Amino acid sequence: MPQYMYQLKIPKPRVAVLIGRNGETKKQIEEATHARLSIDSKEGDVTLTAEDGLDLYSAREVVQSIGRGFNPNVARLLLKGDYVFEKLDLSEHAATKNHFIRLKGRIIGSGGKCRRLIEELTGCHLSIYGKTIGIIGEPESVSAARKAIGLLIKGSMHSTVYRWLEKKGKQIRERQMSG
């Protein structure tokens, strides 16, 4: 049987989260994906191996999302066939450090209100970690969350984005109920 391999790096502070208490999270990922995780705790290097390419891909998505700040329970949603993970790099939109901080603040909102509303109205999970924003959810919902974040980055007023999201969320829910 051919062996597939993939290497990636996650931030050092996230290594302990990936391993979990007594190796529990690592073990759960390995059991669910049939992939083997080899973790270098000092460097944050993770080597994934699997006999099946799809298992390797699933393991990679879960490991990457944990590396981008997601709780392992949320990251494991990706093991369901109808969930996707998308990563947006905020540094691509910010010319200066102050601009970057301002953009991050717009997306998080006062007391986390904006982030919470995006999550509630789309049914997605967001993680704002380092220079990236991670989104986990069903494809149509992730697309709506990405567009809302894009509007905020371009400077749209929060109220305009919330109204758009409410309308979009309602359309998504109606399609899910009828489908």
C-alpha cells in the first residue's frame, strides 16, 4: 500500500492543544482519520502519514485548523463531509501594523460582538489568531462569512454588513430546510 505524507508547521503555543491532555486530542485525530501524526513539540513541525490520500487530507485540515486557533472539538467538525476550513490572511490587506490592528479590531468588534454576530448569522466558527482568520462551517455559510469579513476589511459599516448577513443567513436556512 502506498504511503502518503504531508508536513506542516503550526505555532508553538498550539502544539500542546494539538497533542491534548495525555495525548488525547492527537489520539482522537489519528483514530478518526487513520493517519499518523508525528509532532516535534520544540519546533511546531507536524508530519502526517496515511495509506489513503483522503485520510491524509482530513487529518491535515484538522491539524491546520487547530494550529490556526480553533478548539479541537470545533476542528473535528471538519471530519464530517459537509464542513470546510478556510483561512484568510489579514496581512495581505494591511499596509502597516496599525492598519492590521485596526482591521483585526473591526472584525472582532467591541467586546467580540462583530465576530459573535458573524458566527451566529452564518452558523460558522471563527478564529482570529495571529495574522489569520480561520472559518469552519458548511461551504455556503463559509462563503457568506468570508464575504462579510471582506466587506468589513473594505470599510463597510458594521450595520450594513449585519443587515446583509441577516438576509443571507435567512436564505441559507430556507435552502437547508427545503433541501
